[in-house]
Amino acid sequence: MIRQVRQALRRWRPLNSPAPLTVLFARFQNILKLNNQILEMMADMNDKSGGDYVFDRQYIRSACGDMTDLVHTLIDNFNILVQGRYRELHEPFHRISREIDGELEGRRHVPDMPFVMRYKDITVASAEVVGGKSANLAELKNKLAMPVPEGFAITLAAFQHLLDENHLSVKIAELLSGWNGGETTAMETSQRIRELILSAPVPLDMQQAIRKALSVVMKNTGNTRMGWAVRSSALGEDSEHSFAGQFKTLLNISTDGVLEAYGQILASTYSVPAMIYRREKGIKDNEVAMAVSCQQTIPALKSGVLFTLDPLAPETEQMTLSAAWGLGAPLVDGKMQADQYRIMRRYPHQIMQMEVVRKPERWAPLDGGGCAFEAVPPDRQDRPCLQEDEVLQIAQMGMKIEKYFRKPQEVEWSVDPDGNIYILQARPLNIRARISQMVCDISDVIQDHPVIFAHKGVIAQNGIAGGTTFVVRNEDDLARFPAGAILVAKQSSPKFAAVAGIVSGIITDVGSPTGHMATIVREFRIPTILNTGVATTLLTSGREITMDAEQNIVYEGIVDKLCLYEFVEDAFEETYEYRLLRRVLKRISPLSLLDPKDRNFTPRACRTYHDITRFIHEKAVAALIHLNTGPVGGKSRTSGVRLKSDIPLDLTMIDIGGGLTTDRIWAKSIEITQIQSKPMLAFLTGLQSGGVWSTDPMAVDFKGFMSSLTRTFSTHQAGPKEIGRNLAVVSAEYANINLRIGYHFNLVDAYISEQMNDNYAYFRFMGGVTDQTRRNRRTKLIAIILEQNDFMVRLRQDLVVARIKKLDSTRMAEKVVLLGRLVAFTRQLDAKMSNDGQIEHYLLKFKALTTGGPVSAT
């Protein structure tokens, strides 16, 4: 394949000349086909990773191999289309391919990351670098603005660096092999490995990185005498695996003692319980890696644990809260009594029951480091730890965390002497077996909640979500998206990845279940219904709904028991194959290239196969739109044919395959009935709609005319090179239309097929015969009309650029018809729009045109 591509490149571009347009268009069609195959394969692999399918390791190898071949072929086809301008895409491609091969061969992949990461720099995507616990805490702090103590993570890269510098990996592997072979006991193996780690010096560069991070946190908090909570944050901890109580946690460690504490945490990776747990779960040695969390120790007045759903009686739909004086470690370990509270899950979280016990001791930090039990003052021993407002505040925080992680949570918290509440840890609470008993029949419940709409559109990701709707119309709306809300939008967009961590569900009017965004929602398991056609019409911001993306129904209000079905689903399979698939998917599915206008939308920024695919799709469409008309190869027409029309269009058409009837292929002119190009026919239908093409003479002042004349002809954005020539390049499913009408220029580039993922329409408009102010009025009108019809629009003075994509063929044809109408309707409006008030006037006229028949633009 590579040899053939190189030969093709030499054959088509011997003297840096452009390839024939038919050849380039064929490459573009191959790119679309490959893009869809890749996205469909990603969808299948993500579905498999959800735990509902049985597969073996051969499936993973085969799928990864096929995916790699497809992406490689995609890059080759793309570089033919753009004449080799993006050969640097091979660099990220080969890096990603090597990482996937390493995972398949059982080599632990440690990303090339810093030894230390501040919480503010950590995202949910950092879990494979900082471990589950630190990733969760950082997400709560950064995304939900939760009061999490300041801190940082010592990464998996640091763990690997320590092993490498002290030559421990081989020694540990040999000891584990002896245990797995029955030659040594778990206790003997654990002790010898822990001794190796504890006696290994921390490399100097790691020491410097850790001390610098400690210094930065102390400086930022203004507290140089603080103690440190040093906790495990193993790969997978507090996520798909709990590892609860198996690794060491050290509280109130002095700054000078952090390095020693770090070694103790690493050594606990090989505690006997942890080793046995991993064996029982089938976790292989190459999956073992330990990061460490370092946090400011809160001098807690009181601490405790919140369960956002009672694990013993979930049918009560209540939370349970335990609270004790001092630090909470003994309470978590079950070594002290605590006050107990039962709180309703639904806001405003009424306290249903309170049981206060005698609390004679508390676990308290000592000066200079460490902790010890001390007596609680007699007047506090029988008092409730928490005031009512504190209970309710903790409950609200817990439910917010549950919504964020989409499952019941066990939340550790503390309150400092000033009354400030802090979240110390959050981990999923596995109580599916008990919940399943309470939601086996919900028919009586859902009949009390009206159906807003049902069986509209397609389900991109199964699941159920309840929450308040938030309609997103632009990037500013995304920036202020409230955590836990259900996102409602006209069109799906990869930009929604920016809120993937905090959105409960997604519903759109338009969207493809195999598009880029659909891949994102499957990666994050976000319940999603696309292409409903009615979402933004029926749903406004602030409305409480429950979306059932299992049965494709949207209910009025929050159906609590229906929402609990999310917790009944089987947990992800814990076999090695499922974990391996999820690891390789981290190199395939995540999407970081969200905005084509962003300066980092480059080959260098590609981190996954999805990034590469997204980059190529965007750039391929842009390349096709801006291709110069070149020679046409094969047996297709080599010169243009004039279109006979009732309007003075003077349009020349070039057919590159199936755009015109074959019996007219050598004709000098053609009727509209002999056009077979779907987008060309749609555009002409709109252009020739009754009443839109005004032929009235326009009065233009000389100053405005000269201003527009000099500007219009001096810009490279005006249109095709043949200024004054109207030209359309067409195929059965494609049209590139360059029009100069009067003194303004239009470019329409559209693709309409039965494959929704491929379909798009691009529109560019600029120029006019009047002064800048009047031209700007017209372009503002055009931008408003396009935005109201679901186009994404960019406006700069009298330049309008708009795009819409991924509609089915019928809807996309309707949008191209609208573009035709818009071009005709606004042809001379710059001369007529003498004041800003006329923008609304002509907007209403155009609306009448599109809904009620012909209306003259006068």
C-alpha cells in the first residue's frame, strides 16, 4: 500500500502540478468512506468495552490492527488530496501505534509526563498518569469548584523512574513469578519487595520536583507549618477497582517526612491484601502502577463519611452520614463510634433521622507530625457533631458529586475550626444488587410523569439521566454549563467534550450516531439521544426532565426510581480482556482537537487516532472547498457547459462524475432537467423560487460604488480566480458553486448522500455595490437567517462564512435550497437597507418566503 501511494504521488505530481480534479475528488470520497469506517469501528470497540459483550484477546488484536490500517490509509489518501502538505501526521500516528502495540504485548505504558502534577493541571484524562484518586479529587476541585484541600500528585512516571533508576523492575518480576509459581508465600514475597522499595533512594531529580511542589503549595496557602496527607492513588483506584484499605495512608506528615512517606506508600503497592486482591481480580503485573496524592492536612474539628445512597436500605431513597470529632481515619476504619444521620436524597434534603452517640475520643494531629487519640472535652462528648445546616450542605455536595460521576458515592469530608467544609475523597459505591430489588417494576411510577416526546431520533449511548435542561447555542453557553444539567442543542458538536465530565445527558435536534461527538459520549458513557428534530422546540433551559435513552422517551420531571436503573446495570467486567480493551481505547477514542479554529488544531497536537481522523476530516473538506478548477481526467467532460435558465445567471458547469445526464455530456448547453447533482439541483431550486429574484434597478451613490469596487476586486477571499465567471463543478452528490452576482461573491460547497456523516454545506458571501455600512447590514441579516436555520456562522464586516453538516440527505437538501433562496433574496439588498431597522423588516419577509410561499424582496 505504501509503495503504491508513493508511485501514485510521483505519477500525479511529476512537476509539482496539481492532480486532475476527478482524481482528487475520488480521494476525497475515499477519505469520507475511511472516516466513517473508523468511527463505526470506534463505536463497536466502545460498545464492547461496556461489559455487555463477550470477546477474547484476539478480537482486541484484530480490531486494533484493522483500526491502525484504516488510519494509515486515511493519512495516505489525505496527503494525496493536499499534495503532501501534512506528512507530519505520520509522526503522531507511529507514536500511537507503538503505544497500542506495547499494551497488546503486555508492556506497561507510562506516559511521558512530569514527576509531579498540581491538582489545577489534572483532568479526568490524567487518570492514567496520576491514578484514580488524584484524578477524582482534581476533577471535583477544577470542574465542580468543590472545596478540596490544596495538593498535588506524584505521578506514575515518577514511580517508574524510581524503579528504573534502582533496577527494581526485573527483581520485582522475579519475586512475583516465584509467588505465582508457588515457590514462596504471599507474606515472604510481599516483605522482600517492600524491603527493596523502602531501601531504594528517591532519585535526585524526583526529590527536587517533590520539594518544589511542596514549597509552591505552602506559598499559595500561606501556611508553611502545615502537615501533609500522603495517600495512595494507584492505577484504577477509586474507579473500576476500589482497593479500599489495601494501601497505606499517612496523615499529618511533616514537610521533611514526605519523601519517606512516599516510599512507604509505594511499598504498600505490594502489601499482602493488595497482591491477593489483584490475583483474585485477574490483574496482571504489567497493570500495577502507583501514583501518590499529597494534600494539605485539614486540622479537622470534625470529620466523617457520606453515602449518597444507603447501601443497606436503598429502597428508602435516603443518604446516610456518619460524623465524629477530629480526623476521620479511625471512623473510616471502623475503630470509633460516630453520630448517624439519615437524609432524603431529593432537594432540600430533609433530615429524617439523627442518632447521637457518646464520643469520648478524637483522632487529632500532633505538633511536628503524626496523629494520636486525645480526650474530647466533657461538654462535647454527648453533643451532635454537626449543625443542621452543615448536614444539609454536605448532603448537597454529595449529590452534586454523584451527578458528576453518575453513580452513588462514598464521600469523605472534614470541617475545620472555622467551619469550612472540605471534601477529602470520593469513590463509587457498589450497591447494584440491592438496588435491583427496588426498581424491578416502575410502571406505576412513570405513569405519574407526562411524556414530553418519545421515539424521536436515535440513541447514541444508552442510559438514563434526570436533571435540569440547559440549551446550548454557542461556546459562551458551554463555558457556563451547570454541572449535572442535561445539554440540549440544535446540532451535535465535538466541542461538547468540554463539558463531558459534568453533563448528565445530551439531546439534540440533529446529529449522527457515528459522528465524532457520538464517539465522545460513548467514551464517557453519557446518555445521548440525537437527531430528535424537536428537542430545542419542546425543551427550554431550566426544565426538570428525565431522559430514558434505553426506551427513547423523555419524561416531565425527575423520575427517581427510573434514574436508579443507571445503578442497576452490571459493573464493567473485571477480566483482563476488558481492562486491556479500555487501555487501548485511551489511545484511540479520546478527542482533544475540538475546535478547528484553535491554534492547536495541528498534526502535532494529535494524541489519539480519533484526533487524527477529526483533523483529516476537517482539513479534507476545507481542501475540497478551495481547490482550483483543474484539468478533468478520464472520459468526463473536459470543458464547461452553459446552463440555460430563466434568470441571468450565466453559469458554466463542469461534470466530474454523474452530475449531468450522460446523453448531454458533449453538449454546449444544458437544461436544469438534465442535472443529476443533488446539491446543484437543490441550490437552483432555491435560486429560482418564485419572487426571490428581484430585477428592479437600484440607485447607488457614486462614492459607495467606488468604495465597493476597489475593495471587492482587491481581496483574495472574493471568489474564484476567474472573476466575473460563474462556475459550478458537480458530481452526483457534490457541487462547488462559485458565483459573482452583481458586485458580491458567493461560494457554495455541498455534499449530499445517503451517508449522514458525510453530508455538509459550506457557504461564503462577501462584497456589494454600496458603502461598508450598508454591506455590513446585509451580511448581518444573512448571518441571522443562517443561524436561525442551524448553520454555524462567522461574521466579519461584509464577509459571512457558514457551515452545517451531518444532516440526513432530505434535511441537507432543504438547507441548500435555503442557500439558493438566500442568495437570490439578498442580491441587491445592500442598496435597499438604508437603516438598521430594515434588518428586522427583511428578516420577517424572508421567514414568510420560507414558510408561506413566494414573497418579493422589495
